[in-house]
Amino acid sequence: MSYRRAFSIVSLSLMLMLSVLIFAPVASADWDIGWPHKMHYPQLPDPNGWDIDVVAANVVADDWMCTESNLVTDIHFWYSWAHDQPGTIAYVHVSIHADIPDPDGEGPLYSMPGDVLWERTFFPDQITTRWYGEGLQSFWDAGGGPIPNDHVTYYQCNITNISDPFSQEMGTIYWLALSIGINDPVSTHIGWKTSQDHFNDSAVRWNPGVGWEELREPSTGAPLDMAFVITGAYSELWDFGDAPDPSYPTLMASNGARHMPSAFFMGASMDCEVDGQPNVGASGDDDSFMDDEDGVVFLTSLVPGQKATVQVTCSQNGFLDAWIDFNGDGDWNDAGEQIFIALPVAAGPNVLNFAVPANTVLDRTYARFRFHSFPGGLAPTGAWVNGEVEDYPVSPVPQMATVIMAAVGCLSMGGFWWFKRKGIGTAQAHE
């Protein structure tokens, strides 16, 4: 084993041990006042408030503002059983929606959930519950209407360590929608508890015949908000890309692509930083701590209108997303620029083909590769709980150039020219 290889393995082992200390959430699945959160502020339960019926088709939603671009790995909310007759939860259905803002601010109109961005169903082995407190509370039955002074006890439900979490972006408003299946919906009813805190517009309830209806206190008309907390992965170190930012999303402030250290990586190793290290040569991550940009090798030139071949070496079975900015406009958002979409890959070298558009620019541009565990695929931005991101500057060449370079012996490893590390050179992942 080479010294470099041994150093990489030792370095990765140290980072994985550090990640246990840095990234691990609190030991308990519960959430308590004063603990971290990733929203405008925790909306705490009102001990003398209402519980809104969320059994099965009765969906209730409330909004929050993201205060840190990160993964929503934990969702906590408070609930009660009608008449203090506890039942058993069969499942909790959670969806996260885009925001449709109130078009005129104050007035009869109100904001409401828009498109579904993420949804999952969680079963009893994926949640924990606990007694939380007591107070004289009311229940709002979807079928029977408001029931004042109905019950006393309320509970906390915790959905933690979500394996395929939603990636939220700082400053964005989202909606959390809940419905709960229970094993005896005839004798028992469950309600999502209202909050003593108010943010933005009121919570809403879904009416199949009407749409989203605003929730207000039945007797006073005061706006009602729901009791919940959004939390996420607590992290200091991530694996970032290094494509130039501004333009490409690399820095934390740009919600750059980033991954927690794990057993998912490309090449021999990965390293982590507190923020991205962008530069024109896309070598910032290479020059920081250790050169871990060694997982991707282009085996052919990038020639407009032809197919190209790349080799991606992965630590284990997983999924690959990759982009090339073919038109050179400084992003990976255009049609055809994602060359691999949640592509299943195996441990070891993977030789992969992709098409190069005929209108590809003949100038330096950039590629991003993300390897991870999520079969649903990732965007070129945002955080993920495992994996690695590697960025490469690439320079497509016309067909005639490949012929000339081949004639003069310049086509080492396919002759795909790029600028990694020390300037213009032949197709090598690192030097």
C-alpha cells in the first residue's frame, strides 16, 4: 500500500470518527425548549389551545421560514386525543409544500400550500411519542365541529433521522402538512395541537370541496397556528465542490452541493471543509487538506455531437448524478446538462457513456458529479447525509482537434483536455 493511499485511509477514518461527534444529533429523539432548530422559531404548544382533527383525510398545514440551508432530518409536533381517550397511531403522513403567498398582505386572502415538494409516510417503528404536558384544551372535530374544554393531556411526536430528508434553502417559506392514521378511528380521534406562537398567516385545513381553508379560533376569530419544530443535520464539516462561485453554487451561502462524511465516496478518499473552496481551476478542494478529487476520469474527448465516456470509481453501490455546463452560461440548469440522473453504480470503476450536444461551447466549462445513496436523485445544489461531490473544469474540442492531437501523440487517456491542478493538460483526474 502506498504512503498516499495509507494517509487517505487514515484521514478518512479520523473524519468519520469526528463526524460521530460533530454531526450526530442529540441522543434522544425528543426535542426540548432551547434545543437547536432550522426554522424562524419553534412554534410551541398552547396548553389551553385547540387540537385540530387530522385523522386520515383531514389534512392540516402550517408554514415556516428556513433559517439555514440544510436537510430536514427531524420533524417534531404536538398532538392530543379527543376526550382524553388515547388510541394508537398507525401512520403519520407528512408532506412539504411550496408557498403560495397572500397576494395582498392583510385582508381576507391568505397564503396557503402550493406544489408538493416532498412527502413520506412514517410508521410506528419510525416515530417516537411521549407525554408532554397538561392544560384544559379544546378539540375541533372535522365532522362534529368545535368541542370546547374537551381534554387535558397532550403529547409530543418525533420523526427523526429521516433517511431521505428534504433539503431546504435559507430564507424560503415552506408548508408542513400532516394527516395521521389511527387504528380505531370510530372510538378515538387525534388532533394536531395549536401553538402559542404566531408566524405569517394562519394555518389551513384541506376541504375537498373548497380547497385550503384558513383556521381561526371559533369564538374570537384569532388566527391559529400549529405546534411544530423543524430540525436538521447538525454539521460543521462537509465535503463541498470547488467550481467557481459566484456563478456555480459551491459556497454554503449559495446552498452549494455538500455531503456529510460517510462510507459513500468517489476515488480513494474524501475530505471535508467548513465551506466550499471555489476557484477558476476548480482545484480548491484539492488544495485543502488533501487532494480527494480522484474519482472521475474522462476516457474520451468531449466532442460536440458525439458520445463521450467517463470512468467513475465508487466506494460501494449507490447512485450518481452529474452535470456539464455545455452552453457555458455559468449554471447546470439547462435542458440536457444533467448527463446522469440517479444512475445506479457499483462499487469500483464504472465506465459510463453520455451524449455531448452539438451546440456545446468550445471553451472552458465545468462538470459536477455527486455520488450518494438516494435513489430519487439529487440537484446540483443542497445537502445530503452521505456521499461526495467532485467538480472538474473541462474544455470540449472540435473533431479536427482530436485528429491533430492524436497525430502528435497528445491523446493521453483520450486526449480530453482540462485545467485541473496545474493548468492545461491531458485527461487525468489529478497529477
